Amino acid sequence: MNRKRVVSKLAGCLAVMLVTLAANCPPSQEAVVINYEQFGACNGYRETTGPGGSGPHHDVLAGPKAAFVVFRILTFNNPNATSFNYDPERIHILGTTPQEFVDSGLTLATFVNVRRSAPASVPKGKSGHDGYAVIRATTADVNGAAEAFRTNYLLQYERAAGDPPVLMTKVPWTPPPPNAPVTENCLALPWLR
């Protein structure tokens, strides 16, 4: 068999393999974009129960060498024909080991009467969300809020099976000036209601 015939047969086999592979692969999906901003950091808050806070008090603390870092999930952009099932508990701080995820069980957003980021079915197109998400982040400083307040955190979304790619896009963040006061009490953050 001459060389041209071998190359021709190989090219034909390769073409058949590519067509078969393409026919069996699901269509590719574009990335869903989630826009967010870093809102603040704090060490904890006092939770009260009962009307007007008259009931028992309970301190919710991040603990030493940790802080609650608050993010605001602003918008979604889903370019795909199918809905995207958003779950805030799949969001984590990029580059931490172990990974530090959003904790929807924290009552902070509910307690200060703002909308917390909640699971949603995101249809095709651009849509607003405007919900707060809180992550307990580990710090080197015993006063976690002092360090977290000045740290630029980037987020990543851990996809579930069948999810399209997800791109977390952060609103530009400006670090606070060196003499800016640290907000240790989460209830004192300038919440947007």
C-alpha cells in the first residue's frame, strides 16, 4: 500500500470518528455570569428573640482567627436556553483550603431585615437578584474582622452535575484607607435595605 492511500484511509477514519463523537456530545453551554460585590466584614452579632428584641439574647460569633465576610449577589446573566439552578451554598472563596462556602444557615441577613441570597431558577436573559451571602472566612489575625475588612476576596461557584460553566464577576473593590475603622459588630454594617 502506498503512502497516499494510508494517509487517505487515516483521514477518512478520523473524519468518521469526529462525526460520531460530535453526534454523541451534548451541545456546549455558555457561561452564566453572576455579578457580586464585597460588602463588608465583621466578627459577630447579638441575636435576640421576642417582640422588639425583648427575648433572650444569643451571640453569633465567627470565632478567633475568623470573620463573617458579607457579599451582595447583584445580578445573573444566563445566555442559555435552559434555566440555571442557582444555589448560594455552592459559592466559596477562591483559593482557600479547605474551601469556605456561603452558609445559608446563618441568620444574619434575616436578622437585620435584608434579603438573603436564596436558591433560584434563573431563566434565559439578565435578571436581578440583590441578596446577601455570608461566608465564615479563616484569618491569620485573632481579630478576624480587622484582617478580612482589608482583604480582597474573590469568589468561585462549584458547579453541580449538568450546570453550565459559571463565571463570578466582582464589582471593582477599593480597599479601605489604613485608618478606616473596623466594624466588628455585624449589625453596624451599612446594610442596603
